[in-house]
Amino acid sequence: MSSEVVQYKPERDYWNIVKGVGMIAIIIGHSCMDPVANYVYMFHIQLFFFVSGYLYSESKYGDDAWLNLKNKLKGLWLPYFIIISIFVLLHNVISLIGMQPEGTMDYSLKDMLVRICYAMFGVSDEFLAGPVWFLRTLAMAMIIFGFIVALSRLIEAKTNFAFKIIVQLILIIALTVPGYPLIASHTQLPADMQIAFEMMPFIWVGYFLRNYIGRIDKLLNIIVGLIAFVIVGIVSSFQDLDMAMGNIFPYMHIVAFLGIYGCLSISKLLCKWNILRKVFSIIGSISLYIMVVHFVVIRAIDKVTYIVCDRPAYELMTNIIYWVLYVIIIVAISVTVSFGIKKAVDAVKTILTKAES
């Protein structure tokens, strides 16, 4: 292994496919009941932290942690703030059409302004924008990681590559270790920092593979990936993992890495089929929009079935076929709506760019 950063540009299609696989896993986790939900919770969010670590370019950000901070605020924190603000402004309308939890109070203008201000600092949530917490937490984790890399590079300049990696590992462990009791004790830090701390190993491993290994396709084998998924399934049958709820266990990182390996292996296999490659690549490229939309879609479907059948959709599922159809419908609607929103946003950006020029 060389101490020099590998000059390797990740293949966009492949990593979009990985994100597409992860996004499907998130939808499954939010729309299915246990044991399926608990199974994907073992690795689905961790996968996105791993991907973010892999896509972190040390040659670009290694000596400029402030540029990394700026880009993460723009690419992750700003979308979080905008999305939460939109849902805050629509809160009363959403309540009016019966898509808020029972007992939810309407917001006054003051309530809206306060919650929007809170969103600016990463401490505001809205029910239908539930999954968006991920953006603020990932932003904080990647910002911290950028400074860790920058510090380790300064130390490397005065010592050697080994000290650089040792410093990185010490700092990663120093954050990860306290993250566990914070989550277990239900301690809520701003921007879910307790979860960000616990995700640092996934970011570091992704970073290390990208910057010092480069291509990882030769490390992936679908048979091994399937075996990894089986092991994850066995563990999920007697362990619960939901960090937002404080449900964790000591060896959860190992299990998550197995799940991540399985997802990477499946993504490699999907690359071989043109249609599936294109579909999952598109899903991955609009994963941010799907992250926002799919909760609304799930709630809307439940609302419609409640009106028609006097029960939410998930209570109508009596066998695995119904569950599969339910998930497929949610995925199809979420992807279609997200694709339309993405096109609309791109069109607006194009118009604004032309206006500025």
C-alpha cells in the first residue's frame, strides 16, 4: 500500500447505483414491519456514511478543511434547512388534510419562525420530513472528518505516513467510543451528533479505500456478499438496531460493514444489466429527493386506504405478496415524483443562471 493518495476518480454510475440500493433499503425500512425493517436498519444509514467517506477527495480537501466545510454546508446543511423550512410553512396545511399524527397542534406565525430558526442550527424536525435528520448529521460528521484529515496531514509532514493514519484512528476512536453511551442513554445532542460520532468508522473506512486503494471492485464477490447478508439476517433476528431510538449493541459496526459489503457486491452485479444499471443509477442520482418524498408517499397511501377501507395500508397487508406490492408502489411513486421535482429544480436553476449572465 502506497503512502501517496491514489489519483482515482470514482465511477459515478457505480456509486449512484450503490446509493440507489441504499435508498431502496431505507424505503423498505420505513414501510415494512419487523423483522424486515430491523434487518435493513442494520446497515442502510451506515452505507450512506461509508459512501460519503469514499467520495471524500483528500487531494481536493486534505489541506483545505474549510473548503470541505463550505461544501458540506452548501450540499447537505442548506438542503436540510430548506426542506425543514418548507415543511414548517406547510405544517398547518398538512394537518388540515389529515396527514399529521393525531394530536398535532397547528403552528402560529411565531411558531413557524421559531422552528425555522431552530432548523438553521440543526435542531428542528417535522414529521413528514423525518428522514431529513440524516443530512444535518452527515454534514456534521463530514465536517469533523475533514478537520481530522487536515490535522493528520500536518502531522504527516513532520513525521511519516504511519503517524498520519495512527492519528486518524485515535481521533476516530475518541469520537466513536463516547457516541455509544450517548445513544444508549438517549442523550440528544444538536444535529444528532451522538449518531455522527458513531458513524465515523464508516466514513474513515470509505475514505481509506478511496484514497489509498482506489478501485474496490476486485474486493467484491457476490457469493461472499450474499453470505454477509445471511449473517446480518441471523444477527437481526435477536438484536435490534435503531440509533434514533437508542437501540444499539456492541458489535453493530461489524454487522453494518457486512451489510455494506453485501450492498456493494449487489451494486457490482447490477452494473452488468443495462436496464437495472440505468434504473438504480437514476434512483441514486435523485436519492436526496426520494429521501424527502417517500415519507409523504407512505403517509398519503395510508391516508387513502384509511378513507377507503377504514384502516391504514400497513394494516391491510396479510402476506408477503401484499408487502412486496406495497413497497413497489411506494418506490415507484417516490421515484416518479422525485424525478419530476428534480427536473423542475434543474429548470429553475437554469433560468436563474441565464438571468444572472
